[in-house]
Amino acid sequence: MRRILNVINGMGDERNLVGVNGGIEGGRGGECGRGLCVVGEEVRKVGVQSGK
């Protein structure tokens, strides 16, 4: 059971990092990257939720 929970927590951490990276890259894209920022933030939220 503990191993399964560790895998789930690891996936949440990975989603969080992907979300943060998406937000950063979207910010670098200026106006064209705005959509990527929104997606990155939503992915980050999912990562935080799955880590709980």
C-alpha cells in the first residue's frame, strides 16, 4: 500500500513541475504564450490536488 501511495505522490510532484515549467515557458512566449500559462497553472493545480 505504501508503495502505491509513493507512486501517486511522485506523479503529483511531476505534474506540479510540469505545470510550473508550462507557466514559465508561457510567460516567455508573451502574448502568444498566454494559453500555455493557463494550461500550466491548471496542470500545477492537479499536481497539488493529487499530492493531498
